[in-house]
Amino acid sequence: MSWNGSDNNHNSDQDPWAKPGQTGQKKPEKDQDWQNNPEPDNQQTGQRNKQQGPPDLEEMFNNLLKKMGGGSGQKSGNTPSFNGLAKLLPIAILVGVVFWAVSGFYTVKEAERGVVLRFGKVNSIVQPGLNWKPTFIDQVVPVNIERISELKTQGSMLTQDENMVVVEMTVQYRVNNPEKYLFSVTNANDSLSQATDSALRYVIGHMSMDDILTTGRSVVREDTWRYLENIVKPYDMGLEVIDVNFQSARPPEQVKDAFDDAIKAQEDEQRFIRQAEAYAREAEPIARGDAQRIVEQATAYKEQVVLDAQGEVERFQQLLPEYKASPELLRERLYIQAMENIMAETPKVMLDSTGGNNLTVLPLEQMLNQKKVTESAVANNDEPQAKGASSNTAPSGTAPTRPANASNSAASKNETGYIGTQQDQRNDSSTRQGRFE
């Protein structure tokens, strides 16, 4: 006996899919309905397909077209649409691939380098020229490595002597490593600005205000540059500092007038020092020339005195034999010569009245006036020569010179006066000797 209660000929009223106890009388009605409506519903078709094997692709596309068409359509009307779409799809794919390939071409400028990011990660660095990248996969970030950028920082800072000073400084830099410039820090330019401000404040805080405003500008620039490189080096930001320029340093506005006066006083001090040095350079050669002239005059006078003394010694040595032969005669002769020299220099007139009482009348006034006129003429002739000698001064660095005639006349005058003095001394000595004898 079979499991559904049928006989060996498989004739039974029991439906194998029905509940136990139910007969299969309605099965012919279902078969009759299927014959009247040959197109089964989707649910039954899907169940049969699941039971039979994998789904049909054509049927799936037809169902998709039905849904896109609003759910109303015949199978005979959807088949041509699917065939047209199947023909246009390869063409659309080909056109998309061409556009995708063409959109990947790009150009990197001469001063730039391109950093290639593949899915956000650094892949390579491309050189200037025409290049290609797969769109939606690679991204290129151009970085200019030849442009010199300028960063400016300023602010009020505290000095070592607890004064406030307003400082301005600029930093010139460029990019030397594009990859590190983009990804070593979040913002390389902002990091460099903060490092510059930190280095400048450190240098200003270790200097006095007078040095910063006057003579310490170069020191501030060099020290700031050195400390800035030391700060930036550990971060490895891909930047190179080209130059550091110390723009200005000024006191606050409240004390600006006082500092201007102090700076002006320092400038006046330097100006006076330069003037004094110039005067010293001008006066020193003149003084050296005058000293050399005086030394030469003293040397000449010394030689003259020595020679005169030697001449007197020679003369007395020549007179010595004659004095030994006739001392009285030589004594009288020396006495007369001495009196002649003495009386020639005095305005007094002496007469010998022992021979008689006759009064000798002489033109004394005319003789004295004539002598005064002669002396004044000689003095007038010497005065222009002395003026000419004083006016002929030497240039800076050389001793002043005098005309030859003035020097000769002065020398002759000195020599004459000295000889007269020596002669007077000899006459006086002869007179005293004669009196003693």
C-alpha cells in the first residue's frame, strides 16, 4: 500500500499535497484554470525556477523592464527594448572608458613638483611636464619649490632690562621637499611663523634695549636665524630658510620722544669724536714740523756758538806772541778798540777839555736825528720780510718754511748781534784788565 493510499495503478482520490482525509476533487479545476490562462503568475514561476535550476537572465531583464515601464506591458512589446539596450550598452561603456582615460592627463609646471596620492597615500613625486594618472584612483597635489615666500612677524617684546620694544622681522624661505612640506606637519607655514616668533622673543629677551635700538641689530638678526634653524630642524618640515631681515626696532609710543633724544645725543657724541680726531690729524703734523724747526735752529745756534768760541781762541792765540813782545802797546790797542765799539752804541758825546777852555760846537741834533732815521729805515726794511716769512705757512703735515732772504737776514742779524755782544764782552774785559794794570 502506497503512502497516499492509492492502489497499484496510482488511482486515488487523495491529493498528495492536501491534508489527510481530503480528496483531490478540485485538482481538475486548477488544471482547467491553468489551461484557460496559459501565463502562470510570477510567484509560481519563481518557485518552479528555484526547484528546476538557476534563473534565466533574459527573464530577469524582462521583469526589470516591466517594473521600469510601470508594471504594464506585454512580453512581445518588451523584447525589442531589451535588444536595443543590449546593443547600446557596449558603446556607452567604450565611450566612458575613453573619457576616463583622457581625463587622466595633466601638466606639471616647470617650478612645481607633483605629489601623487593613491587612495590617499603618497605614491610618488612626478617631474614637470605632461603626465597621466588614473582618475578616481590617484590625486596629484602640485607644490612650487622655486618660489621664495616671505613671512613677517612683529610684536611688543620684553628685553633683558625689563623694557618693552616693538620689533618687526621678515623671514624668506622656500620648499625643498614637497612630500615633507605637505605631510610632516599640519600646516608648515603656520609652524614656521610660530617658530620665528619664539626665536625672536628668546633673542630679544637676552639683550638690553639700548643694544637692540643702536648697535645690536646685526646680532639680533644672526642669533634669530641660528635659533630658528635649531627649532625647525627636528620637525623636518621640508622648508629651507633663505634669509632673515631685521626690519625695525622702536620703543613704545609713550617713551618715543625720550629715546629719540637719547639717540640724537649719541649721534652728536660720535660726531664730536670724529671732529676731534680730524683736528688731531691736522694739528699733529704742524706741531711736529714746528718742533723739528726749533730743534734745527737750536742745533745751528749751538754750532755757531762753538765756532765763534773756537775763532776767539784762535785769535787770542795769534795775539799772544805780540802781547808777550810788547804788552803795553797791545793793551792800549785793545782798549781803544773796546772804547770805539762802546761809544758807537751810545748817544752820548764825550769831549776832551784838558787842552783848553774853548767850547767845541758840533751839530749834535743833526747827528742824532740822522742816526735815528737810519735805524728806522733799517727797521722798516726788516718788518716786511718778517711778515712775508710768517704768511708763507706750510700745508698740513709739513713744517712751515720761510723765504731765503728772511732767514739769511735773520741769521745775519743774529750773528751780528752775537758778534757785537762778544766784542763788547772782550772790550769790557780789556778795559778791566787795563785798569787793573
